[in-house]
Amino acid sequence: NNKHKSNKNNSLIKKNKDDSSESLFPNKSLSNVNNLKSPSNSVIKLSSGILHSSDVERIQQNLQQRISEIESLQTQISSLETTRTTLENQLVKLTSHNDQLKIKLKKFKIMQKEQQQLKIRYDTALELIGEREEELEELKCDLQDVKQLFRTQVNELLSRIEELEKKNKIHNHYFINVTSYQKPLN
């Protein structure tokens, strides 16, 4: 009977060893975890020693914990990949926006230089206009002076003409009177 149990355990161990011995060691695959289950209080004999069912349960718990950790890490990886994709898209948008801003900045600098040149031209034009206005004011003053001088000369001429006319009238009147008293010579 013990021999029969021993053969049964050996076949079970052999089967478990073939199916899942790789799961028991860290360098092996974690597949076929369910094949490690054995009846309670049974003993599994491995080439490295005897493994009790409590050890198997502990290994299964560790394995389940590792699987949960792997699933959690896979979820984190998926989330990080989504975040990376989102950040890559944002980077593309921001790079494009940055390029557009660089173009606008170049245009702005060109416009700023043009504005400075226009300001210089404007200031020069204002200075010339100011000079022309001063010249115009001087010419207006000169014209006023000339007009005043002309009026004065016209008035003087009119006064002289009147004086001359008066003298001429007196002279003509005297001349007429003198000639009228003269007797003809015959």
C-alpha cells in the first residue's frame, strides 16, 4: 500500500515536474500554475528536496502576487505609453507653434526696422517742414514790410503829386494871369 502511494506520488511529482517545474524556480516560465496544487498535507519530492503542500501554497501566493504586480506594471506601462503619445502629439503641436512664432518674430523684426526707417524719414520730413515754415514766416514778414514800404512810397508819391499839382495850379494860374495882361505887339 505504501509502495502504491509512493508510486502514485512519484507519478504526480513526475507529472508536476514535467508540467510546472519551471514555475517553481525564478529563472523558469510561470505557466501551468494550477498544476502545482496537491492534496493537503501531501509531500512532493523534487530532485532538490522535499516540498510540502504549505510550500506549494506559499509559492502559489508569491506567484499570484507577482502576477498581480505584472498586471499592475502592464497597466502602468499602458498608461505611460498613452501619456507618451499625448506628450509626443503636444510636442509636435508646440514645435509647429514655435516655428510659426519664429516666423512671426522675423517678420516683426523686419517691420520694426522698417518702422525705424520710417520714423527717421518722418523726423527728417518734420524738420524740413519746420525749416520751410520758418522761411515762410520770414517771407510773410518781408512781404508785410515790402507792402508797408510800398504803401509809404505810394503815399509819399501821392503827396508829392498833390504838391506838384498845387504848385502847378499856382504856376498855371499865375502864368495865365500874366499872359492875359500882356499886350500884343503890333
